[in-house]
Amino acid sequence: MKRAMICLLLAALVLMSAGVCEEIYYQQITQEEAARILDGEAGFILLDVRTEEEYDEGHIPGAVNLPNEDIAAEEPELLPDRDQMILVYCRSGRRSKEAAAKLAAMGYTQVLEFGGIMDWTGEVISTEAEALIEDDPFEAAEYGSPEDFYEDYGDNFDDFEEAEEYYYEYGGW
């Protein structure tokens, strides 16, 4: 009887330890920690796991969009390096937790989940506004007036009116 109990205990320990070894982890961090990483580190991917429509309405600058529903068993093309740091967020934190768990289960080793954009106090930008900034080689949005803009970049335009039109089209408001 003692021998049978010892065998059962050993079998239970083996099964329990196998379950512990198979647990997959991601790290949950605060929004403040995420902001520090965004400001001070390089080589990470900022991953928005909301729908494309939600992403287009407003996302953290520099984020790429991969909806949680699209994360399956296969490695996403957007995430080729399983050892790269990936910061994951969504709207409220529920989908980002699901996505982080799925990515960790696929073998991604540096998954950091920081909740939802609803609580984000940093910059948020729409896809439309982001495209305007990317298309503006003169950084017109950095100038306080069309006159200031024209003073620095007037040589690139036929006249002030053309520079002023450019200024208002690309972010001088």
C-alpha cells in the first residue's frame, strides 16, 4: 500500500511539473513603463491589436496594426523575430492580454502588455494625420505661421501663395 501511494505521489508530481513547464508567460507592464521604453529604447515593435478601423481612428505613433483576431498559430509576417521586444496594447486591455498570451504561446520571448489606449496619456494620432506628416518633407506642422514657413522654405516654391497653400495642407493650422 505504501509503495502504491509513493508511486501515485511521484506520478502526480511529474504531471504537475510538466504542466508548470508548459505555462507560457508574457509580462504585464504599466503605461508609464511603456512610455519610458517608447522614449528611451530602440529595436522594439509597438503592436496595436485592435481592429483596423479602431487603429485608423487613433493609435500611438509608430504602432503597427495586427488585429487580435488575426493572431493564430502561424507566425505573423509583421513579427519575424521571436526575440524582439513587442509592446502590445488595445482599447481597454482585454484583447492585448489575449494577444500577448497567444504570441508568448507561439514562442515570442519578449512580449510586454500594457493595457488599453483608453488610459494612454501620451500622443495619439489618426492614420490620416500620420500620412500627412509622412508626406511633408518640409515639416510644415513645426511652424507657427505661413510667413515663418516661407522664410525658411520659400526658395522651394514659386511664390508665397504656393508656400502658404502647402503650409495649410500639411499641418499648419
